[in-house]
Amino acid sequence: MNASAPASKAPSLREAQRALTRERLRQGARALFSERPYLEATIDEIALRSGVARATFYLHYDSKRALLRDLLVEATCVHVKGLTY
């Protein structure tokens, strides 16, 4: 019996595509929010900027607020990783 830990499983094609789409949505939202205030930006504009359909947006996020929350968590993690103690 091998006592070593099992090798981590590579993501499936579907998981990889889902991650790529979420990243495209985040990038599109970042670009749009840098040009227009959050409250003026629409989900349709985010989807268009990201190259996806409105329905695809909703497969990944429940609302524009959920996407903003994801962006804030991502930015916070990047900032915290840059801190040294």
C-alpha cells in the first residue's frame, strides 16, 4: 500500500471552461467599472464586454452585486498576499 497522498486531479474540460468564463466576466466588469460607475453599468454591458450572453452571466453570478463581491474578494486576496510581516 502506498502511503503517499493521491495526485491532484486536473480540472475537467467543463470546469476549465467555467473558470475561463468567470475570468472573462471579471475582466469585462473591471474594464467597464473603470469607465463608468458601478451603478450605471448594466449586466447586459458586462456580458457584451465579456463576449458572453446575458444568460451566461446568470449561470455564473446571481447578480451584479455578486460579481462585484467576487472582484472585491479577489482584490483583497491579492493585496493580502503582497503584505509582509
